[in-house]
Amino acid sequence: MKARLVVIGAGIGGLTTAAVLARSGLDVTVLEAHVSPGGCAATYFHQGYRFDAGATLAGGFYPGGPMARVAQAAGIEAWPVRPADSAMCVHLPDGTSITRHAGDSRWEEIRSLLGAGAERFFRWQEQTADALWDLALRLLPWPPQSVGQMGATLASGMPWLFSQAALSWPALGLDAFRPVAAHLAGASERLRLLVDGQLLISAQATSQHANALYGAAALDLPRRGVVHLAGGIGAIAETLVDAIRRHGGRVVYRQEATRIRMRAGRPEAVETKRGDVFPADLVFANLTPWNAAELLGEDLPPALRRLGPLPPDAWGAFVVYVGLDGASLPEGLPLHQQIIRRRPLGEGNSVFASLSPAWDARRAPPGHRALTLSTHTRLADWWRMAEQDRPAYEAQKAAMTEKLLAAAEAAIPGLRRSARLVLPGTPLTFQRFTRRKSGWVGGFPQTGLLRTHGPRLGPNLWLVGDSIFPGQSIAAVALGGLSVAQMVSRRLKTIEETTNLGEKESIP
Ligand SMILES: Cc1cc2nc3c(=O)[nH]c(=O)nc-3n(C[C@H](O)[C@H](O)[C@H](O)COP(=O)(O)OP(=O)(O)OC[C@H]3O[C@@H](n4cnc5c(N)ncnc54)[C@H](O)[C@@H]3O)c2cc1C
């Protein structure tokens, strides 16, 4: 009998794992609570518009990059992408606008707009990022969860280290334990603001807190190039779903898992809200560790027994979806823009704005465009207001909506005049549509090398998604999902060569 694999959640992490394992001939079922796939990287339809729900910027599709690796492993011929000219335009409070792109002319812009020290900073960042992406693509188990994994990490990590002639080992060692800010001593406020804004959206922490190695890798997205997805960002998840089904796997919607039933420390089935039971030899939870713990109840494996509350620096998102009449919008607007108004960043003081491409007729009624605005926000106040003071919650929602629209108007002139539909979403909205605990998004802020959760929760029980290494972003969760699929697939093949997956077997 073939091992039965159940993936809970059709986010990018879960779908990647499912697609790779289905392709290797395994029996895979994905259970998704919502009516469509993608989670934080979904596109949803409302009144003629197709809005990107959370993620809007797609990176990692370059040859040899994370999404190319995933396509290869999942048997996907091509992603439905079009390359973008530049990643985004960043607007600083002093009126400076900086285009973040891959071409060599970036150096001229960096020198002329960001002042002394900026070139030195970005040379360090790019060199470090090159080395770290090379390491990340080797799919080492991180953080190591056993002596064997520690050995594997060292065995692959040492040759990598020796191959990094361009990097100084002592500096690399120091960067493992210090924040990005260590490389910004004496930098202009303009450069610091740019770096902080970019780090907040990519590493979930600003330069004072973001780890230097993670931060350097996270800041590299614009240089590696971004793409536009025809039909919206949800096309990535839809492509993965197609691959799973083509390889004989199943993706079932409106099936919210309510319990992972365990026997003798191993999964035996997944129960759903509709009362269905899916027998399972292996379970992959595309969930936060807190959501996974809820499904396990009293059968918590040791890896989840000391979770405590959500981390104090956990972020939520406040979003505004705007349906726009495109007629009065200026020509040639960048499709992705970051507007930084003041410190502290987040809470509407920094806003990310993504406009659907004019060429993509599927995103909006003729002549219209779909816009997603988002800002980082702390979770606790939203929940306190929602539970204790509903009028305050509604007032805060209205005030934040106005703050985001006002900020975005600076980058998209005529925005409010052209708006035909305005839909705000708070962390409660994210909690409702993605089931993520308290609407926590973005994974663990990348403040330390060992902050992410280990993927193996126990025998035959795995975690995928943005809580495991390498953390948040579409490309990162896809890479994490690929790494877990490969670990499981290797071990499973070895076991299946000698025996069926019986009760005593576990992976690995
Ligand atoms: C506002 C915002 C903006 C972002 N911007 C970008 C960006 O521009 N670029 C980028 O690369 N990344 C961005 N990200 C990050 C990126 O979207 C996430 O890191 C990534 O999509 C998370 O994927 P995941 O695999 O962790 O799954 P999730 O997205 O968390 O999906 C989990 C899935 O599991 C389902 N589920 C949950 N519980 C259950 C259950 N009990 N039973 C069945 N199904 C269940 C949910 O419905 C959901 O579909 C952004 C995130 C947000 C919130």
C-alpha cells in the first residue's frame, strides 16, 4: 500500500510540497479551508475586480532561482509570468524617488541619490546575498534538528564556505550575529530610511533588528528581478494546483482540518469540520506552529510543547483593496511602489501599493485597475478593540483606510477621485480568510539565524510555510516546501524499497 500524504492548507508552501511529492508518484491530498488556493498569496474576485489579497510582488523566477527550481521539481513547464522592467519605485519623505532595479544603472542612482556610503553598503549587501542565495539553494536542513542533519549541514556548508573567496570569513562570522545596522554607521538618513523600508517588507524587521546575513539576502529581491503574473499573484498557486492534479494528487476546497488524529505518536488521519476523515500516514501542516498545535490538541509532539504566546514582534497587515477607474490615472505609473512618509515605519507611515497591469484584462472591468495597498500593523490593539470596543475598532479601520489612501495618493495622483470600490481588511480579516493565528502574517521577523521553526514536528509530521526556514515570501516558502519534499521523498523511497510504510516506520 502506498503511503497516504495529507497536506493541510493550500498556501504556497503546502502546494509546493504537495506538487513535488505527487510528481514522485506518492498519494497526495491537499485540504484547503477556503474556496480557492494561495492563502496570503491568493487573488480573489469581487465586483468585477481580481484583487491580490496579500502578496503582490513576485521574485525568484530567474534561471536557477527558487521558483525555477520548484518548477523543475514539480514538473511545471512554465510559470504564467511576464518580466517586469523594474521591481518598484520607493518614495522617501523628502520627495526623493528611487527605482529599485537590476540593471547596472542602479549604481549611478545609488551614488547620486543616496550619498556617500550607499555604494559601499550595497556592494556588501549584494556580495553577501550572492553567497547566501547560493547556500540557500543547496537546501540544507536548517535549523538542524538532529545530529545527522547537523552533519549534513556541515558537510555541504564547509565546501560552500571555502568557495566564498570574495567574502571575509571574520566579517561573515560577525554578520551572523549582528544586525544590518552594523553596515550603516555614518549613513545618511535617506539611505537608512530606504534600507529600513525595504527590510520591513522583506525581512519583517528594520536595520536595527534584522540579522545582517538574512537582511542582505532579503534586500536582493529587486536585483534578481521580479515578474508579473497574468491573472494576479494567485496564478502561482493555481499553477501548483494544476501540477498536483496532473500528477494524480487531489486538492479539496472547503475542507477545514479540525484535528490531526494521532496514534502512538504518529498521524493516523485528519478530521475536517464537515465531518470527513482523511486517513494519513504523513501529515504536512502548512500552518503557523500555533495553528498546528491547535489541531494536535493533547497529542502535541515535544517540538510544539513550549510555544507560549505569539512573538511580541509578530506583525499583522492592514490592507485596502481599491477598484479604480483607470481613465484619469497618469500614464506609465510603476506597478509597485513603496511610499515612506515618516518613522516609525508601518501603521500607515509606510505603505506598499501594487496596481494591476493595464494589459491584464482579467484583473478588472475594461478600463479599470485593481489596486492593493498594505502596511504593517501590530496585532494586539486590533484584537483588543474588536473584542472590547467595537466602535473604536471601526473608527480605527476608517482612519487607517484614509491614511493609506492619502499616502498612496502621493504616488498615484488622482487615486481617491478614481476609486470606485474601497475595501479595507484588518488582521481579523486575515485571520478569517487564512485561519492564521490572530492574523499573524510574515512569519518570524528575521532577527536571528535560528529564529525559524524546524520543519520536522515529530515522526511523519511536518511543518511547511513561512514559519520554517527560509521564512516569508513566495519564493522563500516555495524553497522551504521543496526542501521538506526532498527530505521526505529521499527517506520514503529508501523505506519503500524494503517495506511498506507500516506503523513502526517513520519519515525520517
Ligand atoms: C499583506 C501581505 C503582503 C505580502 N507581500 C508579499 C510580496 O509582495 N511578495 C512575497 O513574495 N511575499 C509577500 N508576502 C508574504 C507571502 O504572502 C507569504 O510569506 C506566503 O504566501 C505564505 O505562504 P504559506 O505557505 O506560509 O501559507 P499561507 O499563505 O499561510 O496559507 C495557508 C493556507 O492554509 C489554509 N488553512 C489554514 N488553516 C487550515 C485548516 N485548518 N484546514 C485547511 N486549510 C487551512 C489557509 O486557508 C491558507 O490557504 C505578503 C504577505 C502579506 C500578508
